[in-house]
Amino acid sequence: MPEIEIRTATTADDRALAILDAESWPPELWVVAPQPASDPFFGDRRQPEDVLVAVSNGTVLGYARIGRHMRIPANEHVLHFEALAVSPSARGRGVGSLLIGALIELARARGARKLGLRALSSNHGAISLYERHGFALEGRLSEEMRLPDGSFVDDLWFALPLHSGS
């Protein structure tokens, strides 16, 4: 298996990330349809310095994005794991785990005491992956999201404490 490098995104990754983002979200998990692959990936909501990419042989295999959930001073010690996407062709190769590990280290380097994330209750594979990395369930919003098929799922809130002793 070729080596997988994790690095901070650059603006040169825009096209590859836009395509990956449009292709990697299965419809059964859509709460918002992915943006078209022809749209730019980076913009007001996404900056390269907040995105880590997994690359092998020059091909972007996946990305993880970090950000602020609440942009108020009282919450500046908390960062949020906003997205994880892995190319369908790269799944099962440990790409997601590598990205999560690197994102945790990025959050620590930025001084966060806590890293939060949200997941749909129907996304069992992602939940298992997050729990393997130490994220614990903090809250559940019952039937918070309606999926394209009309069914309702819970919105789960997970967190990983990053302060010393964690």
C-alpha cells in the first residue's frame, strides 16, 4: 500500500477537494445536499488552514476540517470537528483514522481544551470510528434531522477533552 501523507490543505487542492466532497457523501446521510463539484471548495466557510488532507501518490484521498462551533469569547477554548470525508475508493485503508489523529493534534496545537463533533445516529461506521479515537457521547437531539427518504434520525453530539490529564 502506498504511503499516505497528512498535510494542511493549500488552495491548489481546491478542485480535488470539491470533487471529493461532492462524491463522498452517501445520499442516505444528506441533511443538506453536497455542493456541486464545479463550485469552489474554499470560501468564506472553509479556509485551507482549517483543512487537513490525506494524499497518496499525488491523489487526495480524504479530508478533515476543524473550526469554531460558536464564535464567542466564552467558547473559544472549544474547537469543532466539522467534517470528515474519505473517497469511496480509499475506504478501509485507515485514511479516516489518520485524519482524525492529525485533527486532534491540530486542535491541541491551537490550544483547544475540547474538540466536539456531531454525527447522525444512523451513521454507525462514523460513530464507531469516533469512539475508537476517544470521543464520548455528550448529548442527543431526538429526531432532529429528516433524511431524504423522509425518516428522522437523532443528532448526536460527541466530545473529546484535550486538556492535560486527558
